[in-house]
Amino acid sequence: KNEVEQSPQNLTAQEGEFITINCSYSVGISALHWLQQHPGGGIVSLFMLSSGKKKHGRLIATINIQEKHSSLHITASHPRDSAVYICAVREYGNKLVFGAGTILRVKS
Amino acid sequence: GAGVSQSPSNKVTEKGKDVELRCDPISGHTALYWYRQSLGQGLEFLIYFQGNSAPDKSGLPSDRFSAERTGGSVSTLTIQRTQQEDSAVYLCASSPAAGGNSYEQYFGPGTRLTVT
């Protein structure tokens, strides 16, 4: 079993829909990161959080430490949101452990 | 300001040759990370540098892989006697610090390595 599990693996949405991507992990962590990777593009850090909730524009990330679960929400989705979204956890050390990613496609 | 830069952006090499990949972190960032993303696979950690401390090499897949960071800034990842399974995108990231506190990591554009 992977230490970091993401769901769904693939997601197709219609423009304007509310999107949720889930991440569960099995180890103790000091922080959780949500990353975005566009096709052929680099990786951008969207959020780093260790508790509660963060919001940036149309993106919201939440984490429940007790349940070892985090969600990334996209409100009013747009085709430009199409990308791979990656959950990564920082264990009590230096390295990030990554989920397999969720491929999101938003259709207009 | 300038972000993390990596060079070359693409590298094609023959099996058995050595390659060097370079990373220039954001100025002032003391922590530097190397990751690998193989085709159809997720990201995996390779090595981490923090200041003058000994690097965390726990992610290096074999002794053909090594990395150094000179002067606490530029880093070079070296792969000796490349194999086809080394083909991947090699990503570098930097952050202001690490250790007891967690900081956001800023990723470079990556170097796509193809071993023929």
C-alpha cells in the first residue's frame, strides 16, 4: 500500500462544476503539499498546510490530521484548471512522499 | 525574482555514458532537493541538501547516482554509466529552510533525460 493515496485518478468535469480531489496518507506528517503540474510544464506549489483550511482564489485546501486526510477543492472550474494535481506529505524528516496524482480535465 | 533554473532542459545520451544535470536554486534558499519523475510514474525523492549539513541521500536509487552542492548554492546531479531505466524528468526544488519547520518548495522546470 502506498503511503499517499489520491482519488480519483482521473476526473473529467464540465466548466463551472465544483471539483474535489482527495488525499489520504498513512504516516505521521509535519506538513502536506498540494502541487499542480500542467502538461509539459513545471510543478507549482498550490498549498502547504499542517492544519485547518487554506484558500487562494478559487482553490481551497483542507486537512484533517486525526483522519489523515486532505481535500483540494476547485470552485467554478475552468478549462485552464486542467492539469495533474499531486498531493505530497512531508514526514518528520526532509523528504516529500508523493501521491500518484489526479489528472483533471475541465471541458468547456 | 528569478526562480529555480535547471540545465540542460533536455538531454539525450547513450547507454553507458555519464551525465551531469545542473540546478540553480533561488538565491538565499538554503534547502535544495532533487526528485525524479519517470514516465507514467509519480515523483520520487532522490537527495536533499540543507546548508552545510551532510546531505540526505536516502532516495538515490543506486551508487551510480551522486550529487554535490558547491558553496551552498548550485547543485549538480551526476549519473554514471547511464541505463535506459534512468530516463525520466529530473526536478530540482529549493526552499528557504527545512528541518524542524516546513516551507514551501519552489520547483525548477526539470531536465528531461533520455537514455538510448
